[in-house]
Amino acid sequence: MLLDAEFEENAAPVVSDIEPVYVHKGKASYYADFFHGRTTASGERFSQNRLTAASRRLPLGSRVTVTNADNGRSVEVVINDRGPYVKGRVIDLSRKAASELGMIEDGVVNVRVEARPSDQPNRSLRHRLERMVAALYPDRKPAAEPPVTVAERPEPDLTGTDLTGTDLGAAE
């Protein structure tokens, strides 16, 4: 079990040898049912039945892993809103995400929020998270992009074809 002292609000990333990781430590709460159906900062409708969350710092669309410090349960959520606006809280979760973390009864729990560039759904979000980590650790080099394999397409057989659009073998 982790101690409360280990979960003070902290936006410093944890930099591993494998990949830089942006970490928030603090308290998580979950949305009241009143917000179900309202428009989020990303423009989509908020649903208590989806694995989503609000963060003040992480880019909208980011995929993050939230771990309950009290019981070790984790859930992956997508950041689609801004908030929470209560001091010490680092993330607001949908009811479904809160349920997966086992925090419905408690309402507010200590959590660790991890954002890995490699977990992001697009290159833009990967780069934004890499820049967030680089700003905190300027001496750290960003993780190298994985090599891209380009499939070769066979050249088309152009024999007997006039490049003006008429077939050379056609009768006139």
C-alpha cells in the first residue's frame, strides 16, 4: 500500500530508460450525474458510461492510465474535458472509470495518472506529450520514433500503352 505522502500533487514526469512518462499524482474524483449529456471541452457529449476523464494539463484526446493508490486497480481513460477545479485534484473521472477503480463509495481517492507518448492515438498527441516531458527534463532526449517500413508497389506493366491515353495495340 502506498502512503499519502507519496501522492502529493506533482506534475513532474517519471523518466524511465524505456520511455518518458508524464505523471500526475494527487486526488481523483468523479463527475456528478448532473453532467451526463452535457457538452465537454472536446465538443463531445459527456457520458457516465464511457471511460473518459477531465484534466487541466493533459491534451484533449490523450489516453492515460489512472491507478488507485489504495487498492492498485487501474483503468485507461481518454481525456475529453477540462477540470477538476478543486485544489489537490488532478483528474475527474466518469462514473464507469470510477467504478473500475473501486472508488464509488469513497468519492475521492489518491491516484497516479500516467500519460505515455506511445499510448496516444495519433502522432500529434505523442509529440505534445513528449514536449511536456522535455520541458521538465531538457537534458533528456526524446524517444526515437520506431522505424517505418514502406511496402514497395510493383511498377505497372506499361507495354503496349500510349501515354497519351490511346492503346497502341488497338485497331484504327
